[in-house]
Amino acid sequence: MTGSAFHHVVLFRLRAGVTLDRVRAARSALQDLVETLPGVLHFAVTDNLSDRNGGYTLALFSAFEDRRAFEIFQRHPEWQRVHDELLTPVVEHSVVAQGSAD
């Protein structure tokens, strides 16, 4: 898949009782990753506005140079920190979709 953008979408269901400040901190930290990590073409964190969201109220839409760039991103210590320290405490469950146009 090298040479074709790799898309990664995550829908998050937040834990009950999580404060808005904690959600904002997680969203901000996720968005900041686009400026610090190589291979990221697009990164957007948004409320899931679908009326069929199934309780998944937060969405991450991202694109990487290719699948290899995504795999490097997943191993990066800054991604791991954001995931472990900020996302895991506020997320009850997540659903992931990935693909390339190839």
C-alpha cells in the first residue's frame, strides 16, 4: 500500500461522568499530534453529530502518507502517552475503521 494515503477513523464512546475539561484535554492533545509527528496528512477530532451515532459521540478522522506512516505513528512515544494518559481514562469503548483507496 505504499504510495497511497491510509485512512484511519475512530469513534469513541465516552465513560459516564467524564468532565468536559477532561474531554477537551484529550481532544486538544490528539489534535496537537498532527503538528509533532511525521507522516500525518490530516487529523481532525470532532463531535460525532450523526443522529445514528450509537453513543459514539467523539470522532477522530485521520489520513497518513501510507500504512507504514500509520504504523510508525502508532509506535511513537507521544501517541502512546496521549493514548494512555488522556484517552484511556475517558473512553469506554471505541470502533475503528481503516483503509486505502488502492
